[in-house]
Amino acid sequence: MAHGAGGKATQSLIEAIFLESFRNPLLEPLEDGAVFGAGTERLALTTDSYVVSPLFFPGGNIGDLAVNGTVNDLAVCGARPLYLSAGFILEEGFPVGDLRRVVASMAVAAEVAGVQIVTGDTKVVQRGKADGCYVNTAGVGLIERPGALGVAGARPGDAVIVSGPIGEHGVTIMLARGELDIEADLISDTAPLNGLVAALLDACPEAVRCMRDATRGGVATILNEIARASGVAVVVEEDAVPVRQAVRGACELLGIDPLYVACEGRLVAVVDGAVVDTALAALRAHPLGEGAALVGRIGEDPPGLVLLKTGFGGTRIVDLLVGDPLPRIC
Amino acid sequence: MSTRVRSVIRVEGVVQGVGFRPFVYGLAVRLGLGGLVGNDERGVFIEVEGAPALVAEFTAALRTSPPPLATVERVSARAVPVTGETRFAIARSTEGGTRRALVSPDVATCDDCLREMDDPADRRYGYAFVNCTNCGPRFTIVRDVPYDRPNTTMAGFAMCADCAREYHDPADRRFHAQPVCCPACGPRLRLLGRDGEPLAGDPVEEAVRLLRDGGVLAVKGLGGYHLAALASRESAVAALRARKHRQEKPFAVMVADLAGARSLCEVDEVEERLLTSGARPIVLLHGREEAASRVAPSVAPAVASPASATASTASQGTASSGTSQVAASETSPLAASTGVSGETPAEASGASEGLWLGVMLPYTPLHHLLLRRLGEPVVLTSGNVSDEPIAYRDEDALTRLRGVADAFLVHDRPIHTRTDDSVLRVLRGRELPLRRSRGYAPRPLPLALGLPRPVLACGAELKHTFCVARGTHAFVSHHIGDLENYETFRSFTEGVEHFLRLFDVVPEVVAHDLHPEYMSTKYALALEGADLVGVQHHHAHIASCLADNGVTGPVIGVAFDGLGYGPDATLWGGEFLVADLVSFERAGHLATVPMPGGAAAVRQPWRMAAACLDVAYGGAVPDDLDVVRRNAESWDGVLALGRRGVNAPLTSSAGRLFDAVASVAGVRDVIGYEGQAAIEWEQLADPVEKGHYGHRLTGSSPFVVHGADLVAAIAEDVRAGTETGTVSARFHTTVARIVAEGCARVRETSGLSTVALSGGVFQNALLLVRAAALLEEDGFHVLTHGQVPPNDGGISLGQAAVAAARDNHR
Ligand SMILES: [Fe+3]
Ligand SMILES: [Mg+2]
Ligand SMILES: [Zn+2]
Ligand SMILES: [Zn+2]
């Protein structure tokens, strides 16, 4: 399920198998991309595979999702995205017309993001061995700013910002499968975040601790990664988290928590608490950050946990999900 | 001179802080024996010397006539050479070694202390902290062992000369009573205003005035803060509800004495014994008709009628319905559900079981002072807002209850461990704990099988308790609460540390639930250096019932509850098991149905109604059913979730079946607190109705009970216009018959004829009584709970029992 993926189960799989075998200092932080030196430059490299179903959904398709996702992973590392590769795994019989649409969207998305797709690969597998079309993208970006960004960089007193209403992509996808008798006026939030990130870094270059795009597992999962890696508490105000009414309504019916729903064009940023107004102003001045909001603070205690202050003044633990969310209440 | 003998005697159990040494001293002096008595970390040690017959009499009396608060678990004696000692002395406490002494639960103020409090000539006249060796705070003020004043929250109060004299006099009732104090040296009351500012005047007098004026008073009690309001004043109780954000869950009431309890409720002998016991729990009692005029409607809002279920759905999400509130203020719910006035279906049938009211008697001197001066019952509810844990630190209480309380009646004796009031009800002439906490924790429960290695059992998630066990003792914690709340989770982790220290346990085995998302499971998995034992939720329920009854099985276990993680990754909850403490087999269960929306289907019973009806009617639910009409807007969407399996985990839960039928019958579509639909459904049942529905069990090993059929049968009955009370009674009888038939099937294959009934659904009086009666008629021996709750509060004991049994099997 969309909101279940990316939880603790995935994380332990990654740690048990990939990290064990590939272990090296660049991989170890398990950030969205790796940052390394090449000559006098610092580069960032990232890769991601896209298996979304359905391939076409309100607000986008697997093609622009694949471009934006990799652009975003580079951007949140503090890199200026430059070049992308694109790999396709196609199921025998996949309509050529659909492939054209996917690829055309990729070209537009690359153009919008200011990157070039410079290499690629295509494989065709037997009917039934794949679900129409899978796309992999990898990307290289140039890091032009000094300083390191990373999930381990949050400190008590910092502010937690999201760049806009959350959960739109994940809910759109669930509804786009057409299995549920639910109507909602929603489109995916897929978008390239490099412009927005640049605006934020220009406004307060020294004050940004870390940024992530809240994809699989949603904002809750990202915040848990930050809390654990930084050894801090993340305290979120429930009422401050921007959620569109259509998303809230659909989530209520679906019985899921928007905090765990994937976004594809929303930034979670931790910034020095002293410059939060500057940061918010910079984000809000950008078309993709109009709905930016301060949603919480970094605290000292309890380290490693994300807490949600609810409307009634309660404090709920927002934990990393182990798998799909099974009810704990009885 | 006749022969003399000398004995070294060791007494173990709850023998410290309960007047055991003065008792031993008095006994020895009376018999003219020499020797000494002292406390150490294991309990009480005695050396006694004199004529053989007298020494024998002395030793026997240790077992047969200990002080009221003591629990003597073991007396061991061995002969040593005589020394010629003729005087008897009390030795100083020693330190070091293992800490095996047991901390006593808190005890309600004794009659001797009350007499002093009422005696104008006594130096403790009117003193709100009077206590002695036989009563007063214990567990809630203990910071460490051995149980000595410096290790309690009384450490900061230096005894005055008078108190010190009593404390050191073996003949005095206060000999070594650690919390001993008086107005000259002990804690003091203060009354603070809304914002924590000190208020002038006598604190109790002013607090009483405030309550009489209809105010909400925060009162610092033994284990935390309460919120109080005049029980008879609707505006005060309604204000309390609104400020606490607690819409519908009934409030408990404190009455001055037994007569006060009787003026509101029926009280039988067992209930009387519980109400007046040193533990002073909240006892759920049947409300009397007269209570309607003495208790405001908002104390226990009315059981919803089908009409108000409609109303509450119209404003879905808000748990309470405007309609039922309005109706409630016109006619008291007590009257309503006991059939006095004539508007709801319950009244129309005129034969409801009646409303249950939680009642308790004063258990601290302060409660006595307040209740006497007030002269009428007060609502006394936990000092918190919504689902937060009860406040117990002064600063925290002042912050969190700001805007809720109009004044704070506080004192300067700190509470070390947050401890909620215990709740019991009496069924089949026996107490059934619903929440085991103040007055009971941390009294150890004996385990039939000794533990090879010390165990920490981490419990479940809601109504959480944990359990620390070693030797033959299981120390089940006080009620912790819902672990998703961070404050509560911290009470859990800090509570574990506290218990391990108090009972000198280094766990080598850690038991936990199988649910991967329980906070307690995650806590257990993160611990290092101990062997982990995963215990299936319903196996733990049955094991807790076995441990509760001091047996080891095998038995037929019927575990009916809300939800528990099954080994097949579905959510179980309507289970017939063949189980002993080591292992279990699933012999039968309710058919699985989807829970559309997961946890949302728990909060909105109508979703379970939709899922069950969809199964029963093969996808063609008649759309003229009221439940369909009331939820028309989201009905198809919810059905789709279930059919497509989108966030719709499968469950065999009996609790969800109760929810489904309560919704179909129009009782409640959306709940405001856990178990609300089932509780109201039970209360509506017509006790005169003897009918039942058909039921279907198919297959074997495991057999399957088709619960959805029952939902459809009820839908048809409701459609035919049958009274809600009749439908409820028929449903309860049917479930009891299912339990009995399921057990009969399991007996055929297993040869077992003892049945253990556990799980939260067996808090339901009607079901428990009817199922047990059918089983006994059929020759079964029936085990039910008496010491720990059948709900998830008992899970930790079950986990510990299973872990111990498996450890014995290694
Ligand atoms: Fe349970
Ligand atoms: Mg990625
Ligand atoms: Zn006393
Ligand atoms: Zn004194």
C-alpha cells in the first residue's frame, strides 16, 4: 500500500541486504543521494525506480514522476541537477502510444527542471512479467555551496517546515486505481523542487540543516529518519500541518493518516529556528511553496521520537510503521 | 527450670510497612518470649526463645493472625542453640543483599485514624494526612526499597518530637509507619485559584463552597489529580464534560459512606465488601430509580436510542449527538434507562437491565473531610483532558488542568507513581476486575509454576499493564493506559525501571505481543541482553485467566475481544483455543470479515455493519435498512474498501461483531470511547426476553462461526420492527449459545471439559453470565477472571505465565 511502503520493513531490508554487501562511507548515511568529490568539484549521484500503478493519473504519469523524483533527490542533497539517465522495462504488448506519452512527459519535465536526459536503456520482458512499464532514472548534480546537508544535522531549537499541503500524490494514486467508489477533486503534487530548494538556500544559506522530499512513507517517515539520525525529538503541531480538505476527506474515508501518505513535490526542511520567517517567506514567494508552513520544532527530549501535539493538547507518538498500518486499538 | 528452645524464623510476603514488627513484638511480649525481630530486604527475620510450646504457638500465630494488611507467604523456622535471652527487642533495619521485601499497595484510611481525625481533642483533628501502620499511602509514595521514610516522598518532612515518639514506640499504632505525620510536621493543604494563585481561607471549607456553587475542583489524591463537581448539579457536571472534552463516557461518583452508595444503587454483600475494602475501588453498581433525582443527567449520559444514532451520524465524526444531549437534560438518563419515563425504546420495553454507575467511597482523609462537609455525592473523575493520562505532578496538573478546574486543592506530599482508581464489577457472586490499579498494585500474584529465570512481560497497547516476575511472584503493574500517548509511554518505560528496582529483578526473559506496531512490542525488541518470547495475544488472554485461577491447563480457551495480532497476520478476536501455558492450537474462530478503513472501522461501528451485511447478503444489502440510510453518503465507498481489500485488514473479532449489530440495531454508529457501542448494546437488553437467533458453525480444526449471518438476522428483526431490547437480549443469548456449542465441539476432539473465558468482550455481564450458565449446564467447569481484568490489562500476566512455562520446558 502506498502509505505503508517505505516503512521500517523496507528499511531493515535495505540495512540487512544492501548495506551489508555494499558498505562504504558514501552509502552509509542512506541519504537520498551520494555526495563525492571529482577533481575540484563536488557531485551528487542518485537513482530511483518507478513502478507506479496506474501509469497515468490526474496531474501526471510515470514519466514526469521519474524525472521529478530524481531531480528532487538531487536537489535535497543541495545539488544543482544536471544530467539524468532513463531506463525502461516494458511489458511485451505495452502500447507504443502510451510509451510516447510517457517519454514526451519526461522531455517536458526535464525541460521544466532544467536538466538533460543524456543516456538510457530499454528492455522488453514477456507479457505478465511486468506491469506495463517501469522506469528507472539516475541523476548527477553539481554541488556549488559549501557545507553539508543531512538528516543527522537537526538540532534542538530548529524549525520544521513543509512546503505545502501534504498527501496529495498518494491519495490521488489510490483513487486513480478506480477500485474505490470515492470521488475527490485531487491531482498529484508531482513537481521538480530544485527551484524551490534554490530559493530557500539563497535566502538562508547557512541556516538550512536538512531537506527531504516526503515521498514513500510520507512526512511521518521523513521526520522519524531525522529524529533518529540526529538524536533529537521532532514535535509537530497537528493543527499546523497543511492538508487540503479533499485529502482530509478521502483519508478519513480510507482510514489513513495523511502524515504517512506519499507526496512527490513537497519539501520537508529543517532550518535554524532563528530564521524561520525568512525561510518561510522565501518558500512562499515561489509558486511551489505558496502553502509552506511551520509545522513543528526540534527538541531535545525524547531523542529519536516524533511527537504530535493534538488539538486537545495530547501528545501522540508518530512512529515509523513496521509494515502496513494494522489497527492497534481494540 | 523447664527446657528452652530458640528458633530463627523468616517471614516473607507483604510484611513491611504493614505493622508486622509491632505485631511480632506484642506477640512475643504477651507469650513472655525473648529474642528480636527486624526487617531486611527479604522481609522479616525473627529470633525467638522460650518454652517449646510457647515458641510453637508464636510461630503458628505468625501465619494465623497477622496484621490486616500483611500477606504472609512463607514462614520458615530452624532451631539454633539457646542463648538465655529473655527480653524481646526490635532490631534496626539492615541493608544489602537482595531486595525481596514486598511493597504494599496504598490503603484507605482506617477507622482508628478516622476517629482521631474526628476528635476535637486529638492533635490530628481535622488533619487531611492522618495515617498509621494500618492505612495510608504506600506504593504511590515509594521511590526505592527498603520501604523506609527516606525512600518515600515523605523524605522531605522531618518528624516532630510527638510523631517521632510514636514512630519509635513498638507499642504504638504508628510504630515505623513511614508516612507518619501531624499538622505540626507533615504535608499541608492549599487551595489555589484558576491560575495557581493561593486563595485565602480554610482550604477544605473554601473548596466545599466552590463545589456547592457549581464549580469544578481539581483535587490531589493518592495516585494523581481528580476533577470533582457536585454530582447533583447538571450545570457543573456538564461544564466538567465540556472542559474535559469527554462527551459521553460515564463519570464515577464518590459518596460519603455505604448509605450514600445505597441511596443511589443496589449494593449486594460482595459489592459492599469491595466498596469498603482497603483498596476502595470504583465498583460498577446497578443504579436505583431514586438515583435519577440525585444524580445529574450528564454523570452518565443516556444510552442512545435508534433516533439519536441517526442524529450522531448526521454530524459524523463528533462522537456525541446533540439530540441525545437535549433529551438527556429533559429526562434523566438514569430514569430513562431504568424505564421510568417513556420515550426511548428502552423505556418503552420497560424492562431494561438498567444503568451501571461507578461508585466509590472516600479513601483518603481529605476525601472524608470533603465529602462530610459537602453532605452529598461528587463526580470524581481523572484529572486529565481527553485521552491524556491523569496528571500527578503539581506543576503539570496546574498547567494541563488550567481552564478545566476553577480551583486546585493541593498539598506538598509528592506522588511518585501515577496510579489510577481501580474499577471492578461483581458477576456470579464474584469480583471481576475491569481495571486493576490503586489499592491492588503492586501486590504480587502467585504463579503456579516457579520461574527458572526472571521475566519482564511488556503487555499490550491499550489499557496497558506490564508485569515483572521472579520466583513464584508476578508483579502486575498499575494501569498504565494507552501507549500511543507519549506521556503514557513514558510511564511505561519509567514504570518498568521502577519495578525492576523495587523487586530486585534483572529480567533474563522478555515477553511481548506479536503485534509489530504495538509500542510495547517495539520496546521489547529494542531491549538487549535478554531472551525474547513472543506470545500470541489470545494465548496470553487465556494464560492470564489460567494464572488468575492458579492453574496450568490444558483448557478450552474462549478469547473474545476487540483485536489481537494473529500468527497468520489477520486480526484475531473471536477465538476458541486449546491451550495450556506453553502453547495453543486454534480450534475454532469467527469467520473473517474485512475492517474497511482499519482503525476507522473501530471508531465507526457502522463500517463493521456494512462489511458484515455485505457478506451476509452476498453484496446485495437491502437499501431500506436504517443503517444504510443513515450512512448513505459513505456507504458505497466503505463497501468498496472492504471488497477491494484497500486498508481493510481481515478480522475474526467478536468485539467487531458486537459493534456491527449495535450499529444495525441503531444503537451507535460512531463511538466516543472504547467499547461504547457494546456497552450500550448490553445495557439495552431486555432481561425478560428468552429468545435467540440461529447460528452456523461449519468445518473443523478450526471450525468457523458465521457471525455475518447473525448480523443479517438482526437486520431482519430490526426491519420487522422488533424492540431494540428484545433484539439485544436475543443477540446476547445467541453468542452465549455459540460459545457453548463451540466448546462442546472442542470437547469432542480434545476430551477437555474446563473452559477459560477471557478477552475484553467478557466484561459484558450478560454474555458472561449466560455463557457460563450454558457451559455449566453442559457439565463444563468454567474459569473466569477474579484478580486481573479479562481485557488487555491482563495480557502482561498471561505473557509472564507463558514465558515462565516455556522456560520450564527448555
Ligand atoms: Fe485483547
Ligand atoms: Mg529516491
Ligand atoms: Zn490508620
Ligand atoms: Zn508531627
